[in-house]
Amino acid sequence: MRNRSFLCVLPIVAGLICFGLAATGQPGGGGKIRVLIVDGQNNHDWARTSPLLANLLESTGKFSVERATTPPRGAKADAWRTFRPSFGNYSVVVVNYNGETWPGDVRTAFERYVASGGGVVVVHAGNNPFADWEEYNRMIGLGWRNNRFGWRIYLDDGGRIHRVPPGEGPGAGHGRQHEYVVTIRDPEHPVTRGMPRQWLHTRDELYHGQRGPAEKMHILATAYSDPRTGGTGVHEPVVWYVPYGEGKVFTILLGHVGRSQADPVAMRCVGFVTLFRRAAEWVATGRVTLPVPRNFPSADRTSVIDLPRFGD
């Protein structure tokens, strides 16, 4: 237990080398940061949220976005042979994916990409897959896993961090969707600097009981998981990052959009939008120039951007 907003344990094993990848953290053509969104399988509406996420980035004028889509679940091996993203061509990879494990050479290429300086932003259920992939678990720190899988991390009311060993306490889950207050735990980090210390997020799932190696986690924001909505009664991490080699993996657990959901309200939250944009800029460049907008939510008021409802 530590009264800090980050965790640091032993560094990850060194030795991963660059696999002929382009230098990451550099802008692409036209001075824009090149982003790759990986999707194709998810229990959430990836087909409609990937274009939305691309628009959130490209509308800033700072990013150019492409997508790499996997074969559908249950596809034969031949279909997977065409899924070979050129990670090194991008400064940021956005994981909007929750499905089958990628082929071994794709996993290795992704590990080398991040270790050599690549940036990753994991959105919502992007921390759910790949329980069998050791290095991905180290990259994300915590994932949607059962309570035997690894350590659990939570904060108490005093802001102290607690580590719960495997086999004790709950595994991953969430209660009923509801609006909830996000608390910034590191107000000096470039991504969260300038945000209100507390702000009200729109109706969304609040993940609890995430499990994993929990190594080198820097917790930037938490949310109180209220037992009245099916929560755990503690402050759960909802935004954090983990350094991996020379790269950074940034996780945002906000952003649930179900397949039958007409309004992607969790992704229209100005808080989510701001976190997502600034995280992408930071993992790519190490700095943040995108401002916190004036219509950012307050502790008692949500704020959303105006986007068409799905189907309009």
C-alpha cells in the first residue's frame, strides 16, 4: 500500500530489439501524427465506434487515421494471413478490439513496436482480450480477468493505493450503467493537467476488479464504484498508463457503446473526448498541446459534444 498516484515495481525485462520499425513518436506526412485503429472483433460496436474515434482525432487537425480490421470471430487460418498491420508506420495504435488472439508473428511485431517507442491507447474493452498473451498483460497492467489471474489495484477514500493478491477479492465486472464522478489522481501529468480535480462522466459502465501484473502503473484517474449501482465500495482505476520499453500504453476504461445502442453517449462525453485526444498526442510525442475545452464537465454537470445518433 502506498500513498501515491502511481505504482512502480521492477522494470520489465529488457532485450527486445527494434525489428526494422520506423521511428515512432514522429509526425507523418503533412506534419500530422499517424494513427492506426485496430478493430474487427468486439462485444461492443466497433464497426460504428472506430469511425467515431477516427473523427474525434482527425477533427483536431493533428492526426491522420487508418484502420486495420481483423477477420471475424471463427475465421479460418487463411483469413488471418492477411492481417499483418505495419505498426511501425504509425506513432499511435488505438486498440478498439476485444476478440481472438492475434497470430504469433503479429503479437511479436506489436511487442517490438511498443518496446522500440510506439504509443498505444487502449479504449474500454480493449483491455479485455489476450489473457493468454503475457506481454500484452504487462503492457496494460490490469485487464478483464478473473480474480485468480493477478493482482487487483484500488484506492481507498484517503487516496492510498491497495494491492490485492490473486485469489482474494472480486474479479473483473461492472455494475449498472450510470453517471459517475471521475477523480483526477495526478493533476500534473500532461494529459490530465488543467482538468477539474473531479468531473461528472456521462452514463457508462464502471469497470471494477480488474486484474493483472499491475507493474509500473501510473494511475491518472479513478472513479468510486458505488455499491448502490452494483459496485465494490472503493475507488477503481479508470485511466492509467504503463511504460513498456521505450513506449507507452495508455488505458481509458470509459467508453462503453453497446451494439444496440443508438446514442454513443459515453464517447460523446467531453471528458472522454479530451482524455482520448490528449492521450493519443502524448503517447506519440511525449507532450500535449491540445487544450482542455471550456465546456469540460464539472463535478456536478456532464457535458457532451454534438454528434449524430447512430442510424441518423
